[in-house]
Amino acid sequence: MSRNEPEHIAVSKSKGIEIDWHDGTHSSYNLAFLRDNCPCAVCTGAHGTEPRKTNYQNPSPFQMYKPALKMLSCEAVGKYALRVNWNDGHSSGIYSFEYLRQLATTSGS
């Protein structure tokens, strides 16, 4: 088994995702962190386009009211990833387990 294989995944549409990995590591990802780190081509600027990053973790104090961020759904993509459908209309990000493991390492979760 790979260290990037989850043993257990818990999804809360209002809080985020928690993963217990096969090597005993536990990772937590809150909604704002996941949305701000969306790996899709639009958010990352793939194909030479300007990245369209969100900033849910540090919103501007002067922005207009936005509804609280939440997941509308979260579904498995094969045996390698999760796809999240967000209430802000975004749904093209596929979070591979390898990517989620990398995020856990960089975020300290």
C-alpha cells in the first residue's frame, strides 16, 4: 500500500474533509483551505492562462456579502481522487489523494 492511500475519509459539507492514511497519519482540510487550493486548470492557471485563485481563508474586510462556503457534494473519482462541487458554482477541481497528501504536508495538518 502507498502512503497516499486513504484508509478512511470523512466528509462534512459544512466543515471539510478528514483523512486517515494507511501509514497512520491523520489529515484535516477545512473548506476554505480546500477551495483556495483547488487544483483545476482555471484556478492554477494551467495552459498559460491567468490563475483565478480564491481567497476564502483571508477574505477582504471590504468585500460584499457572500454566502458561507460549503460543499454541495463530494464524490469519489475512481480510486485515486475526490471531486468537490462547491456552492460558489465551482466543480472542476479533482483532488487526487497524492495532492491531498502533499497539501497536508505543506499545511501542517
